[in-house]
Amino acid sequence: MFQFIFRRLSLVIPTFLGITLLTFTLIRLIPGDPIEVMAGERGVSAERHAELSAQLGFDQPLYVQYYHYVTGVLQGDLGNSLITREPVMKEFLTLFPATIELAVCAAIFAILIGLPAGIFAAVKRGTVIDHSVMTFSLTGYSMPIFWWALLLMLVFSVNLGWTPVSGRIDVVYWIDDVTGFMLIDSLLSDEAGAFTSAVSHLILPSIVLGTIPMAVIARMTRSSMLEVLSEDYIRTARAKGIAPWRVIVIHALRNALIPVITVIGLQVGILLSGAILTETVFAWPGIGKWLIESIGRRDYPVVQGGILIVACIIIVVNLLVDITYGIVNPRIRHSR
Amino acid sequence: MTTSTETSTTDIPLTAPTPMTPLQEFWHYFSSNKGAVAGLVVIAIICFMAVFANFVAPHSPSDQYRDALLLPPAWLDGGNWSFVLGTDDVGRDILSRLIYGSRLSIAVGIVAVTASLVMGILLGLIAGYFKGMIDTAIMRIVDIMLAMPSLLLAIAIVAILGPSIVNAALAISIVSLPHYVRLTRAATMAEMSRDYVTSSRVIGASPLRLMFICILPNCLAPLIVQATLGFSSAILDMAALGFLGLGAQPPTPEWGSMLADALQFVQRAWWVVTFPGLMILITVLAFNLMGDGLRDALDPKLKQ
């Protein structure tokens, strides 16, 4: 087991180095001199330019610069934002809970709808139910989620007035930032109605962000269930006279879930990149909106740091999925 | 036994049924999938619109009719049949802009898919054919690219190169590269162990001939499927980049940037928001349907 984890961990290191190399190079591919980009339209004198260059290490050879960059990154130093002058890591940490909150709610929505829908479609194979689940899931999979967000907003916020248009909570509430998670913070605060307001702000963004993962989970669950349902042991279980729901839930689902869990783990990347679009539409103050705004403001350290962090999160989640998979399934653990 | 069989044995010479040509066989399986055929029809219509946009579109995509701002679709009160799907905030005909937008989306799809297909095939063949260090190096890079969400990587590339259609198309083709590399490599490795490759090698075929003339044609099926699905993600990513202001710049009629322009009118004019997104959804859905159908028709495992 430890050998398996160790082997898997050792594969992460080159990937991590590759990503730092990528973000390191990206920032140097920007046309123009980095110091002049930083100075903006004001421009800098030649002496100040040399001084800044020495201060930021731009006068050193590239491999030295890269070494400093990687050691900095490993200590959590991602540089400072050009606009706010705050450390990128600090800005990230204040905004990240908002994105996690949204992504977790979206994932819950996706699993709660996608899993039963997939099971149902597999059990009722070939019927109208199956076809409509598959049609819906293919439509969800093809959905431009920024448009889906606007459409839901148009119907539920503008026309029906059921949910608020944007933000995390009504402006009338002033919630102390304890954990950064609005649902928890609003519960902790004494203000009446704050929690309901936070929930109502979360509904539409979660549905929008969860749509594609839901479609993927439903498709995967269906095909995995179909495979398991045709196994001999399922027929045996049925022949023994076990209740049909018990065969499906206890006997089939357990084995069918293994590939589904992997797929759920892989949705983290989709959730994080989908968050960029969802947060932009709903003015949700998370890292997606932060990244897009930084691109607009040409705040390159933020763009560089943000991309690096998101990529690292995805690597870590994929690693955890792999290890869980290895624990659950011994065949994977022992294969080379 | 029966009279009919007796007559058939006497009248018609006994021959095996003529086997279907590969193309006929493909069409037989493909056409049995209704969704795939529907997808094909929709794609054909959109391609027709894209090619003949000048003739099909009732107006120019950039003409501003100052007396017809934010006009609703024709079938609603206040609508006008010369602007079937209504007009936007500066009085441009939405239908015409959508038709011209299809030209852009299809063009970007073709460019991005071709570029990544060519690069991916090249890298995949090299990795699968030479194995060893070259293979490891290429696959490591591919793994790194796969660790990043495609949209995020595309955004990063466009952020550096600057927002424009060309850069967006370039970013999309780079982002979709890993899938083609992996598919080609896997298929090449499978084919490499076949006897026909060994015999060609024994005869003295050069590596180039082995790679492109012997192996590649046998790896095409999964690549065709992936390219079709690649079209849908290229169109989706292009629209997303356009929506974020990182793709086509206004006043170019691009579906995603049309949506971004319409954001401020969500409350007043639903049609400005609804139709561009519907076009994206229909196009992407059509490509996904056709891709699924192609996979079923081309995958020998599913044919039984």
C-alpha cells in the first residue's frame, strides 16, 4: 500500500515542476519588458529600471530566476498583486472559500440528481425514461453554462422574482467573516434571515455550475450500472428472491460506483473552470471572477499565481482520487 | 424443403451475399442511430448557412437600423417581419448576426481541430513509434496539459497573447492537443505489434513510410470520433472566451460575444440573450450527437 502511494506521489513531482515551468514561461512570453509592463503608462527611468531589475532578480540568468521562483512557490510566496500590492496568496485565501462553497454545493446538486437519474435509466433500459434521461444529460453536457446562467436568471430572478440576481448575500446583512463560508458565517451571526438569504443566493449558481458534472455523472452511472446489471451474480441474487430494490442498491450499485467515484473526482477540474464563467455571470466573489478581472487589469502575478494554485489543486485531487481508488480496488494497487 | 427454396436453388446461382463495402457498412450502422443522423442534418444546415451567409442572411450583420432598436421577435407585439428574431441595442438584425456568427464558429472549429489533429497525430506517432525517452518526454508534457482545465489554460494563453479570434483559435487548438496525442499514441502502439507492420519493416520500409502509410490509416477511427467531439468543445470554448471578452472583439458577430454584449439587457430584452445561446447549444449538441453516432459506427467492439 505504501509502495503504491509512494509511486503515485513520485509521479506528481515532475508534473508540479512542469506546471511551475509553464507559469514561469507564460509570464515571460508577455510581449514587452516585464518592468515596463509593471510600471504601466508612467514609464520608468533607466536607473530605476536597473534598480528594479536587480531587486526583482530579472538581471540573473533564467535558471537562477526559475530556481528562485520555485523555492518561493514552495514557501507559499507567489509574489504581490500589481494593483493592490497584496500578496497573491493572501488574496487567494480570502476568495477561495467562496469558490469552494459554490463548487461543493454544485457537486452535491450534480450527485443528488445525476446518480439517481443514471441508476433509473439503467434499470429502465430502453424505455422512455431511459431515453429522456440520456437526452437531458447530452443536452446538459452540451450546455454553454454562461448562457444557461443567464436563462435561469431571466426566468427565476427577473420574471418570477424567486431568487436574487447576483452576489452571495443581501446587502442589508453585515456578516462577520469567521470561516469565509457564507452559509456557516450567516448561521453564526445573530441576524435573522441571513442564512435564508445566503441559501437563496447559492441556488442558481450551484445549479448552473453543477449542470455539466450532473450530465457526466448520469451518463457514467448509467453505463456502469448496465455493465454490472448483466453480471451473473446479479442474476443469482435475483434468483435467490432478493427484493429488486435491494439487488439494485446493495448488490449492483456498490460495484457500479467505483468508476463513478473516479468520474466525480475528475469533475473538480470542470467545476473550477466552470466557476470562472459562473462567477462572472453571478458576480460571485470567488477565484474565477478574480482571475478574469486580473486578466482584464493585466495583473500578471495574480494570473500566474492563480493558474498555478488551481492547477495544483487539481493535481492533488486527482492524486487523492487515484489513492482512494487504489485502496478500494486491490487490482489497481498491485498492477505495476 | 419448401418449394421456394427449391426454386431459388434452381433459378438463382448460389452465391454468398455481396459483403458491404466499408463505407456502406459504416452508413448502415451510422444511419440506424437517429440522433446521429439528426446531428448530421443540423450540422449540414449550419454549414450551409455559414458558407452562403451573404445570400441567406436578410441583412448585413453590422447594419444598424436606428429606428428599430431592441425590436422583439416578429411573432410578438411590436415585432416586425423584416427582423424575424428581433434586433439588438443598436438596431442590428439578430438573425443575420447569428447566421454570420455560424461562419465564424465553423471556421474556428475547422482551424482549431485541424491544427490540433495534425500536431497531435505527429506527436502521437512519434511517441508511439520510437517509445523510450521521446515517448516519456512527450507524455509528461501531455500529462501536465491535462492537469489544467482546458478553459483555464486557454484563458491563460489568450491572456498572454492578447484577446483576438486568431489567438483564441490557437489557444483552443493547443488545449485540445493532449487528447489527440494520447489516442494516436495508444493506437500506434497497438498497431506496431501487428504482423503487417513487422513485414513492411522487413521489406525495408522507412520509418516515415511505416508511420504515415502503414500505421496511420489504421488509427484513424478513434481520431475521427475525437475530431467530431473536438468541434463541439472548440465551439463551446470559443463562445466562452468570446463571452469573457477574450475571443472575438465587438462588433464581430460571434455567438459568445453577442451574449456578453446582451448582458445588460437581460431584464428588458430576453431575445437578445436567448437566441445566441440557443445557437451555441444546438450546434454543440449536433456535434456531440454525431460524435456519439460515429463512435458507435466505427467502434468494432460495439458492432456485435
